[in-house]
Amino acid sequence: MPDKKWRKVHMYKCPCGYGYEPEKGDQEAGWKPGTPFDTLPDALTCPKCQRAKVHFREKNFSVPEN
């Protein structure tokens, strides 16, 4: 069995489950790929549930590559 390759994920997660990955951005919200979370406006709200930016938590983990 070949070794699996893993991809590191750096994400900011809202309690509702929405996750923002700076590497991918969020085109629907108007955030381009590569946009650091810290540079997003302080008045930002979750595009899914409208919670404030202060409720997001930083998460780092790995997932198998496709």
C-alpha cells in the first residue's frame, strides 16, 4: 500500500461550521485567494451565519490529498 500524501490546512473556523482558508480565499464573499485572515476588515461577519470575526478560531490540521 503506497504512503498517503497529506496537505496541511490553515483555516479560520466559525462556530457555525463555515471555514475560511486564506490559501483558497472565498470568491462568493469577495476575498481573493492568498488574502490573510488578519487583513480582512474587523467588521467582517461570517457569510453563512453573520457572526462577528471575533468568533472565528484558528485551526491547523492535515488532510489526505485527492
